[in-house]
Amino acid sequence: MVRAPPIIQTRRIRKCKKTVAVQKSKSFRAASQRSRTALRWLKRIAFVLFVLLVPVPALLMLMFRAVPVPGTPQMLVSWLRGDGAHYQWVDGNRIAPALAHAVIASEDQKFCSHHGFDWGSIDSAMRTYEDGGRLRGASTISQQTARSLFLLPVRSWIRKGVEAWLTVLAEALWPKRRILTVYLNVVDWGHGNFGAEAASRAYFHRSATTLSTRQAARLAAILPDPDEWRAAKPGPYVAQRAASIVRRIGEVRRDHLDSCIRP
């Protein structure tokens, strides 16, 4: 076998090295280009998330502080499922006071004293879960309002995080009276009925303005599971819950737990 002269071998080696260097340079440039593209997309996604989480909700809340809420994502989901979305806004001063007292009594007795979160209830729920119990809800009326107003009815830790941020916004931008008014108007009362007016007419054939204390207690009693529990013809469990709420309505009035919503 005839070996190439040393000078030819040297040229071949240099050529190979040059080829490898060129390939490495191209690979580096391609990787750098991919990195820059990925970074641009991350910046765009971050910007979109920022807009969706900060200025948009804040502007909407400022608007809804003065005007009725036209609808919610939950209403849209209910309509798409074929359950309908019955909804009619009613000003807070036209909703029977008994209903406001009933939901405070059943859902959030510290509504007027907390700033969006009941940390004692959250801690208790977490301890129960860690001890092997069922993870029960510890959401305040403020949290439920933020969730109903902006979010889809799906369970996830991401949604919980977004809900917490929206709750902070609601507490910062709305007075307590407005939070409760929006809650009573948009909360899901089952079977495609959203808000106090739709629920009152569906279950008791009367306006939310004329609800009795017992009827208000029944509506509050079914809130944890409005599609399964009945307000018009309650079963033994719902009837017992409603009777308990009637008693606690008296406590709400006596102990001034409604102080933040009084005229």
C-alpha cells in the first residue's frame, strides 16, 4: 500500500479539521437560533399571561364595580352542556336580606372580618386531609365570587392559584357589599340557574326580593351540591341543614356578622 506524502496528509488533516469546525459552527448557530426562538416565545407567553392575570381582570373588576355582570364562563359551560343558563341580575338592595344572612351563616361567617381568606378554616381542612380525611372546601365567599366570575368549573392547583390572585384583586377593588352582591347574582344554584333571581323563580316561583327566611335558608343549604340537592322539596338532610341555617341567621344578626353589608 502506497502512503501519501506527508504534505498531502497534512492538507487532508487540515481539510478534515476545517470541515468539522464548519459543521460545529453551523450546529452552534442552529442551536443558538432555536434558543433565541424559544426565548421569544417564552417572552410572548409571559406577556400574554401577565395581561390575562393583571390588567384584564383588574379592568373588568373596576367595570363590574359599577355595572351588572353580563355573564360568566360557568354559564357558558352550562349552556354548552345543554342545561341552559338562566340568569337575571338584581341589585343588592332588591335581594331579600335573609338570603345575604343565610349565605354568610352557611358559607362564610367571617366574611366581614377576613380579607379574602379564612386561614383558620384552610389550616383545619389541610390537617383533616393530612390525617386521612376527605379534603373539604374552605373557600370564602370572596374566593367563590372570584372563581365564579372568571374561571371554569375545573379542579386543579393551577386554578386554585389563579383563584387566590383574583380574590386578592376583588378584595382590593370592591367593597364587601359589592362582593356579596356579585356572589348572589352569579353563583351556580343548580340545573342551569345562576344567581338569586333565577333560583328563586325556578324553585319558589317568586322574585328574590320576596324570599322568606326559610326559603333563603333552603337556597343556602343546597349551595355545596346544587344539582343534586333540592331547595323546593328538600330531603331530610337538606331540611336539617336549612333548619340549622335559620338558627344561625339569628346569630349573624345578633353578633353583627353582617356589619360590612349594612347600609
